[in-house]
Amino acid sequence: MNNKLKSLGFAAAVSAFALPAFAAEEVKIGVPSWTGAQAIAHLLGAVVEMRIGGEVEFVPGNNATIFQAMDQGKGDIDVHPDVWLPNQESFTKKYVDEAGTVTLSSNPYEGNQGFCVSQDFGEANSITDIADLGRPDVAALMDSDGNGKGEMWIGAPGWASANVNEVKTRDYGLLDFIEPVRAEESVKTARIKDSIAKGEGYAFYCYKPHAVWYMFDVQMLSEPIFDPAKYTMVQPSDDPDWYEKSSVSTKDALKNVQIAWSNSLVDRSPAIAEFFANFALTSDDVSGFAYEISGKGRDPAEVAREWVENNPDRVDAWLGL
């Protein structure tokens, strides 16, 4: 009995000494502007806080800011929660492939992107293909400011995909009819809701996974099948003349979407880095998160903590338990 008590006392002492080291694990998570990224950022944070016992700070930033901070390895930002490839390939080539300062997860989910209209607007005006947006009658129905061109949201400032969509608008021959608009995603969501309520025309960049598929009846327009020979995209981070040197007249290929983290995190917070290496989601997971946040107006942190509590087996697998 005495031996058992001694063993228990030793285990307790070891646990007591281990707790401060475990709690010292900390991470700063980059939070881009789109809903899916915000959802994943808070899910990562919830696991770190609830299951690893670490400390989390959320840091808003665009792709360039987050990748630069991960490259510097000072802990200003340690992880990007939603890297879309090849959209952000200019960053992964620079920091993952060339500098070797950032690690890219090997557990991606699949993303699909294109352009959408509401089903009512599409059906009422026989809009099924991207070329239909170049019809004068359709463009007129999408002109809300009276400047003679229909507005189409192409993405938020700082998004690599918005640069691609700006080039596509030109190379699909739409610029005489369509004005490409960049604004925060919340502006786009409000405009979709408003256009449907008023029976107005509106087109916008859309992608899966996303809450929009749960929130509204929308349809993705067809585009020419992806052809790498017709897809030359140069990002502003690579060349100031990116717009002139780019040429995109085909649908994007399906995307791989995953997280990326600073290599310095392995030494500073090894348990968190190991968790990141095992982390994996599906597109259905992300669409569900996005709907809870954007569709129902819930707090991302609340949604994330609830999911962690309801999915212990999946979280255990990420933690190697």
C-alpha cells in the first residue's frame, strides 16, 4: 500500500511539474477576412485552448502579411488557417519551397470556385454561362448605380483570387458590360440578400465550401473547362505588371486547401506544431462552420468550441491519442 501511495505521489508530482510546461505552449493564429478562414482559425484555437491547454491570440491579416510573419519566425503570426492552392502559390513557392521557413499541411480539403447568380435571376433570364453576363440585357439588369455597367463582386482586397477574377473579367470579354468590384465579403453577402429581396440582378465570385450555399438559392455559372495552356496568372507579389502579363480564359482547376505554419513553431510550441501536422477537415465541415457563422450570425469562437466538444474522436486523432 505504501508503495502504491508513493507511486501515486510521484505521478502527481510529475503532473504538477509538467503542467506549467504544457501551458507554456502558445500560438498566434492569422485570421484572413473570409468566413471559412475565420472558422478554421477559431477551430484551431479552440483545440489548442481546450485540449492542449495552450494560449491563443488571433491576429487579423491578409495573405501577404501572414506569410511574411510566418517566414520571420518571431511568433508575430504562426499559422495561416486556409491556404488555397494554386491561388496563393506565389506565397508557398517563396516561403515553403524556396525559403523553407513555412510548412504546408499534407491534409487538404477540396475547393471549387467560379461565378454565381441567384437561381431566380438565372432562370428568369436564361443565365447559365459566364458569357451570358456579357449580354447587354443582362448587364443592364445588374447595373445598380446607373453607370451603364453591371456590377460583379470579384473578391475582397488582398485576395489572390480577386486578382485572377479581374483578369478573367477582361479575358472573357466582359469589361464593356461588367464592372469588377472589390469589397469585403460582408458587403457581397448583404448585396446578394438585397438583390434577391428586390428581384434585382447581381453576379459574384463564389466558391465551395462556403455558407452561401446554405443561405441562398444560388447557382454557379459554367466556364470553359480548365486548360493550363489558357491559364497564365502572375500575382502582384511577383511582378508589378501582373495584370498585363496575365492571361486567364478558363475555369480554375479544383483547389487544394490546407493550413500552413511557421517552422519556428516546432521549437517554440512542439505540441501545437504536431497537432497542426495531423489536422484535417472536409469541405462539408467548412461549409457547416461558415453557415453557422455567416448564416446564423453566431460567434466563430462559440461555434468552434461547440464542435470540439461534440467531436472528441476526431480531435483525439489530431492529437495522436
